[in-house]
Amino acid sequence: MFFMALASAFIVLRRGSGVWVTVHLPPVLWANTCVLLASSFTLEAARRRLFLADLRGFRKYWLFTTGLGFLFVGGQLVAWRQLVAQGIYIASNQASSFFYIFTGAHAVHLLGGVCALLYVLARKFEETSVSRSTAAEVASYYWHFMDGLWVFLLALLYLGK
């Protein structure tokens, strides 16, 4: 709901503001998008390994997915630094404010997903009533939602120029 409220405000201000200054998106965002989409594939490969009772394969792909999540957030930091180098800050104009808020809020939520991935990886599920496959499934729903949300936000920012 938070992101939909922001998206609505973005669209209304974009259409009605007489002072809107377009932010040219850093090209690194496309690489970041590929990294995040790849992480969904590695996440599903991990879940497949878990279904086949290959715990070692599960851990390998799950850890790779976690690394891709960190890589995505690092890529976002690169994008922000590129904008700062151009003199574009959060308070520069409405468009830049939305860019930083969208990408920053998404990065914080994605880090929450990384924490969930690490939890599933590190937890000893033999001692709990929740199975590893259930925890992996729940974490994957969140992760895939973050993926889809990013594609939506990028499309909004790109098409809202």
C-alpha cells in the first residue's frame, strides 16, 4: 500500500506539476534489474534442490540468491552516487525526490528479504514446528514480490520521464 500511495502521488504530480524536472535514470539500474531477476531464478533453483532433498545444493543456490540481493543493493548505491556526481539530490526537485524515495524504500525492503534468506539458511529447522520448505516458500513469496515491485517501480520511473 505504501508503494501504491507513492506511485499515485508520483503520477498526479508528474501530470500536474509545472516544475517537474526529469531525472535521467542511471544505466546501472538495468544491470541491477538483471541481477534481481536472476536472483528469482536462483531462488527457485534452491527451492527445487530442497524439494529433491539436496540440502547442499539448496544451500549453494540460496546463498547465491542472498549474494545477488546484496549485489542489487550495492548497485543501487552506485546509482545514487552517479546521481550525486551529477548534482542530483533528494531535495533537487520532485522527480529526484521520488527516485530516491522509491529506490531507497525498495532497498530497505529488499534488505529485509535478505535477512529472511539468511534466517532460512542459518536456522536449524529440526528443532522447530516449521519446516525448512515452508520457511523457504514464505521467503520466496516475499522475494518474488520485491522483484515484481522493482520492475513496476523502474517502469514507472522510466515511463514517467
